[in-house]
Amino acid sequence: VKNNMENPEYFNKKIEASDNQPPITNGEVFDPEKEVEKIKKLPRENKRKAIIEFKNKWAYQREGLAIAQEIIIKTIRKNPDASSDELYDYIVKPAELFGFTKKQKELAKSVLEKYVAKHRFIKEIRKQFPDNIELFEDFFGRKPLGKIEVLEGPIFILFRVYNKKDFAYLHSSAFLERRSPTKKEIEESESSDGFVIEEFRVPRLRGLVAVESVDKDNDFIEDSKNIFIHEERHIINFLFEKEFKNMPENYNEMAKILMRLKMAENDNERKLVIGQYFSYIRRDFENLAKGEIIAYFAENYNDDYDLREMILDLIASEKDGGIYDYYSGDRDVIRKYIFTDITNIIGKKFGPLIKSVANDVFVKEYKNIITEAVNSLKLLMDKKYSKEQIMALMQKEPLRKWPKVIRRLAAAENNNEYIGKPDNLKNIR
């Protein structure tokens, strides 16, 4: 199966109708948004059956979207120079099989066109600057102080940096100001093995460049290979993840929560609403953690031990050397602005209550969300889902919903509610 999946044409050649009818028939279009609106208008006695049918179709289609993404990624790795039309040909069959909407297909085309544009841009840059030193100087404003190597992926460039000052120069974003990194910035950068540069003077370079810190005494070892895979996954996520934030809606939602806080009549109600407000803000941290989990998973996370190590890395506090403690990094900003919003409504005397809720939401609950999300991946691993499928499925879901989504997928497969153990999915895992 794995060998066949290296050639995505296997998908088109081997798909056959299952003995059991899948929830979405070949050629049918399933639009989740429209189906929800239909269910809302149904009589109460008909809703339960409609909701079950909807969940089965939705789970089936989400799995199809993940499969389509897996196929495209494997095709890109095999033939990075493929055109957007050539790549889209691989989506035609899953689009029919899993009921993709016109909007979903247009989004797929858009993603593939973006990929082709980014890939061409990378090739043009390397053609213009084939020398690694000159490429570094063009990107970052000065020649490197030490040894560097450059690796190319289909849509990104990885600089392997051997000199600590060079790495800190990039890690601290000192290169944007054309200054040397401070002693503190050099020390802080030592906790990182690699990262993706998100800010550039040239907008087209954003999200296309990764950096790895390399021990000058080591050669290209397994850890280095894993860092390459990890950072590549971040960039793939950036490419495939649809922008979903709508700032006016976000502000409106936050304003509604603050309005509820004004109407709170006791500490229990205040605690509940403040928790909702902080949970809304915490979504940014959850998205960052989700990106790290998917990138970690892309490396060599194959068993229980690896999953436990992933959890420990992600929940470690900054004071204990953790580099993913997002709340610690933003604590001053949150207390300066968010706490002020709340105290302006309920008064400074509720400061201890606000801090208590913040600790519950940003520390205790956040750690539980990460732990439960990572642990839930084991269920999909046990079901023999491929890594690419798992990553594609999960990157579309909020981190806090992972356990529920995974249980639903597993239950649907166990109960034969959808897909009916179909050959068309088994053959491509």
C-alpha cells in the first residue's frame, strides 16, 4: 500500500465501488453549510435522522479532503515542477467520490496555483543566486560569519547555519534592522533548533524560508533531517490552511462577550464570562500549538513514547525551558490590554478573580487541550491512517475539537455507519 501511494496514479486506477453504499454517492455534491440550513427547517421529529446522516456525510467528506491533500503532497514531492492543471487532475476523482462543492474545488485550484507560483519563485531565486553566500547576503543584508548550507524543498529554502551569531541574527529578526544580535538574543536563540521566518522586507519571501541551527562538529545527521521535515510541514500547513479569521466578526464576538460581562450579577457569572473571553483569545495559542503538533508529527512520531515526548515539549513552561509557552510570551500584553478591558467593566477589586481565571484558561485548560489532542492521535494511528491523512484531517479542525472529531471518525468506521469499510479508502492508506 505504501509503495502504491508513492504513485498517486494508483488512486485513479484502483478506485472501485464498495460493496456497501457510501454515504455520498459518486457525483453527488455535499455542501455542509447548505445541509445545516436545511436541517434547521425540518420538523423536530425528522431532525435526529437528518443529523445522523449529515454527520456521516461530513465525516466521509472530510476524510476525502484529507486524502486529496495527501495525494497532492505526494505528487508534489515526486514531481515538484508539475503545473496546477496537472496537479488538479489528481483531485477530479476524489472530488466526484466525496461530493466536493464548487467552492471546495475552486479553493483547491487556488491552493495549487499558489503552490506553482511559490515553486517558480524559489527556482527563479536560486537561478539568480546559485551561490549560497550571495543568497544569504541578498536575503539578510550581510554575508554569514560562519559556514552555511542551503537545502531546497518544493516551496521553501532551508538555511543550515553553523555559526551561533548567524543563527541569532536570524532568530531574533535583527537582520530586519541590519544590526548584530544582542548577547541576550544569542542566549535565547540557543533553545531553538529551527524555525520559519515569517517577517521579511520582501513580502514574497514570507513563509518561504526556514533556518536550522547546526552544531559545527556534526554533519547531516538524523536530527537535521527531522528539522527539515518539521519546518517543511509548517510551510505546507501555511499553504493549505484556508484563512478563516474575519476581524470584524472577531471584534463583534468579543464585544458580545464583554456585554455579557456587564450584565453579570455575581462572581460565578463573572468567572464564566471572563473564561469565555480568555478562551476566545486562547484560540491563537491553540492554532500555534496545532501547527507545532502537526509539524512534530511529520517527523518520526510513531508510538506512545513519541507522543508523550511531544506533549512534554509543548506544555513545558518558559521558566522550565519550554519554547512553546505562548502565554508567558504574551502575558505582559494580555495583562496590559485584556485585563484592562475587563477591569474597566467590573472594577480593579476583581483583579484576583481575573488572574485566577487567566491561570485556569491559559495554563491548566490549555495544557489539558494539548494533552488530550495529542493522545487522541493514537486512535487514528491504531486505525492505520497514514501520517499525511492524519495531518490533513487534523489541520482543518480546532485543536480543542480533535478528540471529539477523532472519536467520531473511529466510531463511524467501527460501526460501519459510513464508508462501509470501502476498498476505495483502504487501498490508498
